[in-house]
Amino acid sequence: MHAGITLWYRWPILLAAGAAPPAARDAAELNRMVSEKLAAAAQGMIAGQAEAMRLGFAAMTGRLPAKRIPDASASIAHAALRPALRKVKANAKRLPRRKRR
């Protein structure tokens, strides 16, 4: 749902930028799109790696029950996606409040 709301407000900006040089206001939003994606990707890589290390250490020390091993990959994926999902949710709240031209 949040991704759909974000796309609804950002598609016109992206389409307009493809047709002509973006207005200053749209350029700021375009720059924000790129920078927040890079930041969320970096945070996701770090969080995913931290979760993998946590699970690895738990497995090596015997604190990871055998029944939790199949869920380990989902736990890593969830940790890696959490920053991006948080940013999409924040954008879905922010973009409707943004004043339109």
C-alpha cells in the first residue's frame, strides 16, 4: 500500500523529468529519491550482514535451535529490507502533504 501511494505522487515528477529539465522543486524531489534509496540500500546491507552474523554466532554456540534454521534466511531478508520499508512508509505519509503546483 505504501509503495503504491509513493509511486502515485512520484510518477508525474519522473515523467516530467524525462520530457524536459526538471523544475527546481522537482529536482529537489528527484535528488531526494536517489539519495534516500542509496542510504536505505547501505543500511539494509549492514542490517542484513549483522543479522547473518548474529545467526551464525548463535548457530556456532548452540543457541540457535535446529527448528529455527529454515527461518534464518527470512530473518536476514527481513532485516535487510526493514530500512527501505521504513523509508517507503515515511514517503507515503510525507508526499500527500507536499503542496502541489
